[in-house]
Amino acid sequence: MTTLTQSLSTTRTRLVPTVFAMMLGVALIALTGHVQAAALHDAAHDVRHATGFPCH
Amino acid sequence: MLSRFVTSALFAGAATGLIAGLLQFVFVQPVLLHAELYESGELLHFGAEAVSAHPALPGFDAVRDGLSLIFTMLTYTGYALIGVAAMSLAEERGALINARSGLIWGVAGFVVFHLAPAFTLAPEVPGVAAADVGARQIWWFATVGAAAVALWLLAFGISWIGWGVAVVLLLAPHLAGAPEPDRFIGTVPPEIAALFAARALGVGFAAWVILGSFAGYFWQREAAHE
């Protein structure tokens, strides 16, 4: 029972940072690879092509 | 707990981004600059005069290449955050996460983020015809998301139903097809476009394998600090 409670609480404490890290990662990729704002697009232009993101 | 995610992802992403940025500078950037000579009209494919396949290319540009390096590091940090999050989920299900098993995670990441979308939407050299960028981005995210779920099911699924769903998710985006241009207006020679796609995927593969290994290593190392 103690083991079960412990593993359940580990799962819960891990779930929030896991979801947060995943969302942060997706946001970062959207920013560097996908947002079409002109300044961002120009700065990231070569990387977007070289990484295979749809660029323009 | 959160610091373990962020710290290991930052270390792995920044180190990998640095390596990937240098590989891109050496192997991809010259092909891109060559293509831009055709995109800008400075060189003309099938014009009146035959064009040398080895024109003088612009050299190192501190601002342009510096920005590329920063954005590559940011991009791979984003990948690393997603990677360690997935690794954490797998570890809870009993998977062993370290630098060695990270190599396989890297291969899987390459398949999800590079190979799966590139199978139908090949890495584009500047100056090629392409459909609306918004539509292509939606297709890109859908394909990457489907591939991510599919590989998870292949790796951690325990039933034929799961594996069957994985195959469907891998095939569906390509059977449905990506947004395509109405007509081809590309000015860049196919030799350059093909080399560009191959180089982009090759560098992506190397970078992802390195990223997976680094992420596994730092994820394990940060555990000691908890």
C-alpha cells in the first residue's frame, strides 16, 4: 500500500512538469520554425529551410 | 522536478544546437546560398548561356550565420524539452533512460520531426514552388503529431490494435497528401534542390542522434541532484 501510494504521488508530481516541458518545447519550435512575423522569419530563414520546416 | 526537465533539456539542446549549427554551416548553407543565386535571378537555369556549377558564393556573414546558430540552438532546445518529457513518461513505465538508450530516442525523434514530414513535404530549397505556408504548417504539425503517437505505440504498445493504429497514423498523412502548389515555378536546378534535401535530412539525423544521447545522459545525471 505504501509503495502504491508512493508511486501514485510520484506520477502526480511528475505529470505537471512533463506536460509543462512538452508545451514549452512545442512553443519554442513554433516560435523558431513557424511564426510568420517578418523579423522572426528573416532571422530564422536559413534554419527553417535547413531544418525542413515549411518556410514561405 | 521541473528544474530537472529544464536543466537537462537546456544542456542537451544547446550542445546539440551548437553541433547542428556548425554542421549546417558547413554542409547545408553553401547549397542554400547557391540556390539563392538562382532565386534572385543572378544565375539563370537554362538561360542563353551555360552556367558554371561552381559559382563564387558569399562567405561567412557574422549576423546572418550568428542568428542561424542561435535559432538552431533554440530549435534543438525545444526538441530536447519534448524529448525529456517523453523520456520521463517512458521511465515511469519502466524504460531505462541513459546516454546509450538515448541514441534510439534520437533516431525516433528524427523519424517524427524530420523524416515523417519530409516524406511528402521534402525540405525546400529557397526558390521552389510551394503551396500556402499556413496550410503546409498545419499539415506539418498534424504529421509530426501523428508520427509521435505512432512511434510511442510501436515502442510501448502491447497489443496488435495499438500497432495497427500506429501503422495507420504513419500512413494517413501521406495518403491524404500535403498541400501542393498549383504549378511549378522553381528556378533552382534540380541537382541543387536534391542535394539540399539530402543534406538537410542527413544533418538532421546526425543532430537528432546526438540530441537523444545527450538528453538521456543529462536526464540521468540530473537525477543525482534530486
